[in-house]
Amino acid sequence: MSTVTDTLNEVSAQIDADPLALAEARTRLNLVLEIAASYDGQLATYRSGSLAAHTMIDPVSDGDGGLILDRRSHPDLGPEGRGETPLQIVEELRSYMAPVIRKTYPKARVTTSKRGPMVHFGQPINGQNPTVDLVVALTRKEDPGLWIPNLNTRTWDASDPQRHVVLLASGTDSQKRLRRRVIRLAKAWNNQYTDPGVSSFLLSVWAYEFIRPGMGVAAGLHALFEGAATRLESSTSTPDPAGVSPDLKPELPIKQVRPRLRTAADTLHEAISSTDDQDTVRAALARLYPKYISFPEQASLADAVALLSARKPTTTAQLGLTTTPAVIPPTRSYGDKL
């Protein structure tokens, strides 16, 4: 197992968030929350997402937080008010925040995301320029959680982002460290796809569900992949761990995500089961993390390409070909001899 863990550590080292960019993301989120807290009729602010859960990976993309409105100051808002949609309040908040933010970040722009204002700061640091997503939330009268905007449908959705942060931070210190490491590795795996199939939140929920005390990183990551693949194969839903939102779904159709998770689970199982064969372990993990891990066959292919590109005579032995010895003449792009 040590070889598997060591190789996964190589991935972790490459996906660790840049410290300066991470600190800047926190600074930007703090600024936005401070400004939002001065908005008339607000009740509280909160932090959520990868920053709050300590699962950010490189590149540092954004900071997430929320502004909870006092329904006494906004009686018309939401399903339990007079049905007012979130559009106007989000626009008002954008107009309120933008000039104040530009005092610190002159190039800042405040647009909208699905859930509320989205702040673009226009000031990169170490090549990264994290944004801030602010969810405009409203307390619910009877039920737990919050009403949060869905600007795409001009409606409100029930959710409990504060409870999600609490759940992901639950357990002993070792359990929290393990969960965070596994979530980061799962996010890195997911982000290798041109179209990632699973949200960071759903990956985090699966980690919360399937990882058990006493597991190591490799076993915990396999538990996530295996548990998620089995769930999708059995057409079983993933419930919101806070018990507020509807069941959680992948970002892409299940028929696309299911084979990805099954392949990931089986590939990691192959590596874990082959600890006596370092080449098999590395080859398996290179298939799981092709962006981050190389293995001898890949290196040999790269060397062969380099030899053929050098425009010098090359032997079949130099290319690693087990055939009758011969000299391969250098060629031009279309096969003409030099």
C-alpha cells in the first residue's frame, strides 16, 4: 500500500493550492462579506464551499459565501412571502456592492451567477484571479435551512449550506484530514475530464458518506469511487446530508458519469491489489491520473518520439523494438528522406 500512497502523494503535491492565491481568495471573500454585512435588512453572513471545507485545489478558482436576509425587512421575498423572485434583490445588492469593492480593487466587476452576485476582481496573483460567489439567502419560516436563489429559473431553492460545512468538518482531526485529502484527490480526478461529470459538492458528500474511520488515503479514495459507482449502477439517489435539498445529481447524465466512476474504482483497486509490483501500481495510477503521473511506457514513447525528431539515423534497438536490427533513416514531415 505504501507505493500506492507514495504515488498518490505525488498527485497531492501537484494539486496543493498556491498559498498566496489561497490567502488572496480568503481576503477577497472577507471583503465581500464585510460589505454585504452592511447592507440594509441583512441578518447574517456565512462562509461555504471549498474555502470553508479546506478542500481547495490548484488553481484557486473562487471563494463562496452567503448573505442571509431578514425576512422582516423583506416580507415580499420568497415562497413564504408574497412570492417575489430573487432577481430584484440580487440586482440591488450588485449595485450596492460594486462601488465599494472598487475602492480596493479598481478593476472589479460584479456580475451574477446562478445564486447571486459574482465578483471578478481583475487583479491576478501568481497567475490566478479567484472570484467570489455570494449567495443571497432568506430564512425559512418553519423548516430548517435557507431559501437560496435560482436565477436561471427565477425561483428559490431550499438548501442548508451552513449545515453542509458543519457536516464536512465533523469527526476527529484524523478523520477530517483524511476526508479533505480524499476530496482533493477526487476533485483532481474529476477535473481531468474536458467536461467534469460531478460537482465538487457531490464528491464531498460521497466522501462524507463512504469513508470510514481507520481508512488510509488510498482506501478512502477507493471507498468514494466504489460507493458512488455502485450507487449509480443501482439507480439509487444521493440524499442531501442536511435533509433539506432534493436528492443530489451529477452534472452530466448518469450514463456518462457511471462508467467513469466504475473505471476509477476498478483501476484504483488494481493498484491497491498489486502492491508487490511497483510497475503495475504506477501504470494503474497513471491511467487514473494521466495529467499528474507518468510511468515507464510513457517515458519510453516520449524518448522514441524525440529520437525520431532529431533528424539523425536511429536504430530499432534505440527505439526499443524487438525486431531484426536495422537503421531507420531520418525523414521529413511527409516521409521524404533528408
